[in-house]
Amino acid sequence: MIIIMKDDATEEQIKNVEHVLRDFGFKTHPIVGEAKSVIGAIGDKRQLSMNQITTLKGVESVVPIMRPYKLASKELKKTPSVIEVGHGVTVGGDQLAVFAGPCAIESQEQFTEVSRLCKEAGANILRGGAFKPRSSPYSFQGLAGDGLKIMYNSGHELKMPICTEVLDTRDVELVANFADIMQIGARNMQNFQLLKEVGKCNKPILLKRGLASTMEEWLMAAEYIMSEGNEKVILCERGIRTYETATRNTFDISAIPIAKELTHLPIIGDPSHASGTYKYVPAIAKAAIAAGADGLMIEVHNCPEKAASDGAQSLKPEKFSSLMKELDPIAKAVGRKLL
């Protein structure tokens, strides 16, 4: 439920309402607005009636949250969330976030060179895989801890936040020590133990949509993270599995405006994993920004034909640079800006 406080409610009254709610087993999430303050309360409504809450000093009204994803819902928070990810970069707001880099980290020299070229082209967040979940157990699985160190070194040198995937609850603390943003991949979207574990971290979480998940399932996955106290969730549409085989996945462009309607969380698009083919990446990227995405995640490799992972969907640095120039007028047309 949402407890709407009166305009003149004092800080003491707000804290008292929270105290009462917590005594009845509710988790509280206060949101201080310019005009009004509200308190989101998640728990068993049978323990405390709405009429009881309205008798508390400073309370104006109580509104039930109808969506099953309470914390992620726009019913709780009307204004879009803007998430700080480090080095002065945000996801959400006017500035578009562009995550770029190779699918897998292969060496310090390779990652730093690609990262430098991505930054020069206008990317503001580095992406790369240290742990790689592959369909085949015989495929390259990543450099693990060594990959994290390589990525950290490049991010530190270039003063850019880094994003990498965490696969296992046992690795959360390790990855959190190196990464600015932790990614939950499509295969792990409903790994609820992993979602709860990253929910205990004070790090932004990039949550990719599952291979065949509905919008509600996706937002309920975000709710798992947020219910543990971490509200810094970034959604990522990366294509879903359909009957179509012309592309690796089918990019659901409608997911972007629907997410904007249902949730306050920012959403980015991943045209690389959606298409599986580099030549379709620019068109899908442009469509995502035009549809209202808060950013993009694009795979870039200096020698895709020799890439350890997903070379076919990676742009060469010069192609990425051209794409960033082409995206600029589209961003401006929808009231956003690139670097």
C-alpha cells in the first residue's frame, strides 16, 4: 500500500508512521517528493487495516498498490528513477547511457584498446564478460577473476564505470569488489537466490529480460532484487525467443514503452544479443532510442572474426563510431542527448 502524508507532515510524524508499520511486519520505503512525501509499505494487509493507518498523525490517505510488483511499480513512484553508476554517469534522465565493449574479456591489451576506442566514440560505460554463461560447456567460459582485474584496470585508467555479469551467488561479493554495475543475464533472470543476493548489495543491477519471459515476470524479478533493499535496478531488453530464426532473438520494441508505462525503472536496449548479427545492430539501436530507451548496450570488438565469444554480433570500432553519430539526431528528436 502507499501511505500519502499531508503537505505539512513533519519528519517525526513520517518516522512514527514507519515505526508503526514495521511493528506490524511491513517493509517501508519512504519517498520524499517536492510536494508530498509518501511511504510504500509491503506486507500482509490483514495485520493492519487502512482505517487504522489513516488515524495516525500526518497521514492524508492510504492507497492500495494493485500491481504484484509493488516497489517497481509506477503506482508507488510516479517519477522515473535516475540511477547513478559511477564517474558522474547516470542511467535515466536526459543523458543516454551507452554500454560498449567486447562480449568477453580476452586480455588487458585487447580490452583497454577496445574500451579506449569506445570512449572516443561516445560510450560512457564499459561492458565485458569475465564469467561467460555459454550454451556449450566446451565454449570459452571467460577469464573469471583475472578478467575482473583486467576490466577494473581499464575502467580506472579511462575513468569509466564498468558493467559485468555475475552468475553465481558465491561470486557476488567478488564481482561487487570490481564492478560498478552487476549484470544478471537472461538465463538467470529467474534465479531467485541470485536475485536476492545481489539485492543485498549497494550496487546498480542490470537485469536482462529472460529468453521467453513476460513483462510481469521480468518486473517481478526486479521486485526480488528491490525487496532486499537494493532499488538501483536497470532493465535491459535483449530480445526474446520466438518462432523467427532470421535473427538470434526477436527484439521486442514494444517492451520499451510498456516498461515506461508500468515502472519507474530505467530501461536500455541490447541490439547485439537481439539480432546476433552485426549488420542489424544499427537499425535496432536507432529504433530503441526512438521508442524511448534510456540507453543501449552494444558489443564492440577490434577483430570480431577472432573474438572468443559472439564475434558475429560485434561492431568494429569504426562502425560503432559511425553509429554514435547517426544516433545523435534521433536522441535529440526525443529530447535526449549523447555525450
